[in-house]
Amino acid sequence: MFLNFNQLPMLAARRVVTGLVIAGYLFSISVEAKEVVFYAAPATNGVWFGSSPRPFTDGGKVGGLPAVIEAARAARSKLGPDSQATIYLRGGTYESSAPLVLTPEDSGLTIAAYRKEKPVISGGRKIMFRDGEAGVLDPESGFAWLPLEEEIVFDNTLFIPPVGSKNRAVQGELGLTFRPAPPLRIDHTFLYERLSTRAHALVFADRILREKVNYQFTRELSLRAIVDYALVTRDSTRSRVDPEHRWSIDLLLTYLVNPGTALYLGFRDGYENLAILPGTPPALYRTEDPTTPVGRQLFLKLSYLMQF
């Protein structure tokens, strides 16, 4: 359809042009409103959050990054399922006491660093010892000492500080879950434990990185893959912790015949920083790199539920 304005009266032509301009303006608004942008910056006991690149002056404070993600979800829910959202993180350290979990509803959500800044997401809290008592310094109480009643565990071993100990302990866990597609789930887990002296000299540190992938091919057939990497470092003059350096991979293919019967095909391979020291009898000693196989296994398993 073509409009010839020379054949229309002047008033009618103006109405047509005005209507087209308004329709185009409304259309552009509906398209642009499908995307929202937020900004976050670290704050004491929380996170600055707002729609300006300077949330610490133009925004407000929320409890943490989970609250920022919830706000982005709420904004997208008003715009529709095909909306997009971007959260730009300003530089600094974001303390998080709980894992950040992303679900299928977060498809279309982007979390990125603002320009060339370097944000860091850190889990856990600093634990110190005073006269053999574990506790933290609470900023909201004027850095008053708050005793901790929970046990402090390092590498599955309860750590009991000696009386008068000046050591400091940090323990944290960070987990991220992604669902890029309905049959695919990816879990990232990072565990960190560190014990140091009051002068920040290392006693020992334990780091574990775990990547887990699950894929559901059909209702009956699924595949799970887990890759673990662990590194323990220490000061041999302060700790007797074994300096382990290892990695492993686990694959499991499952076929569910029925709710009571399943067939499993699995493979596991692990490597550690061990070597054999010649002698009688031979002994093991620690090396730098995890290149020695310590457990390779291939198995086939049938599970059957018997009811009586």
C-alpha cells in the first residue's frame, strides 16, 4: 500500500504523518523496554544497587548479590518472558555467605564486569581466635567480639585452637548453577579453607574446585560427569597437613529401565602428586605435579528392586 500525499487534503496528510510518527515512537518504546540494565557496587554489609553507573551515590543498598538478582528477576517478570537484563558489577569484593544460584528463568540475564574493572565474588567469613575462643569482629556492633558456637572443620578434621592461639581461619564455599537448556545442568563449586598466623603467615590452605555436568538425553538415559581438582599447600614448620595435589574425573551413564531397575556404566580415573621411592620396602613421597595414576576403574552395575 502506498500513500500519495499530493492527493490528500493538507489537514488529512498531517494527521496521517502524525499518526505514523506516534506509532513508530510507541513501537520503539516497546522494543527498548524489553531490556533493563542495573549496576552494583560493593558496600559494607551489603551491595549498592541502582540503574546508574554510580549506584553508591544514585542508588540504594541491598543485602547482597542474591538480592540484586532477585530485583532483576522482578523487573523482567513485568516485561515478559523474552526480556533481557544485564547487571554490571563495579570493581571490588562482593562478600557472599550463600551460593549464587541461577535457574532456567534467568535465561537472558547477563552478569558482567563494568568496563575494565575487576569485581571479585568471595564466599565465607573471616574467623579469628582470642584466648582459645573462635569468633568474628562484627562491624555493626562497633567491631565487637562475637563468639562462634559452631565447629570449625578443616579437611574433615575438627580444628581445636590452643589456648592463647593467635591464628586466623577463613573458610568459604562458592557455588554456581547454570541451566542453559532444559536437559543440561552445570554446577560449579569452589571450596576454600585457610589457616594463618596473626601476622598473616600461612599455616596451610586447601582449595577444591569441582565441575559437575548432568545431561538428560531421554527420560531413561542420562550422563553425569564430575571433574575434581584439589590443592593443599602448607608451611612445613607450622603444619603436618599432607601437601596433596590431585585431580580426578568420574563418568556415569545411567539407563533407567523402569522405576525399580537401572543399568549403570561408569569410569573413574584419578591422579595425585605421588612417586615411588626405591628401597626395601619401597615408599611413597610427594612430588610437585599430580601425574601418578592412583585409581582407574571401569564398572558395569545393574540395580534391581525386589519387592516382597
